[in-house]
Amino acid sequence: MANKLLELVNALGRDAALAAEYEADPDAVLARYGLSDEQKAAMKAGDCAAVAKLCGGDSDSYYANNTTIKAYDHKDDEY
């Protein structure tokens, strides 16, 4: 069985549009991924240890979820 929470965490790290949608309406994104109430609560609380555990790691295992990496469009930046 696929881990929907891990799928969401990974998607948030690679999809800037999803990350922006999550910031604007986390409940809608969490519902769309079909997470349990426990998973939703951990995400909304920003509880990295709980999210790591629910993703299948232990509380010290932040490899997949301690940070959401956002992609930014830097087309207007001057170098």
C-alpha cells in the first residue's frame, strides 16, 4: 500500500504550484490526498517528527520531510 503522506511530502518538495496551493488552502490539498486525521493533524501542526514517523521513518528520520523545498521562478532576477 502506498504511503499517501510520503507521496504528498515529496510532491510538495518538487511542485511549486502544489506548495502554493497548500499554503493557501491546506485542507483542500490534504483532503485530495486522502490522508488520515492523524496525518492531517501532523501536517497542519508542522510536526516534523510525527510526519517522519507517519511516513514510515522514526522521529529522527527527517530525510523526507523536515523541509519543503519550493521552486521559484527567477526569470526577472538580474545576474
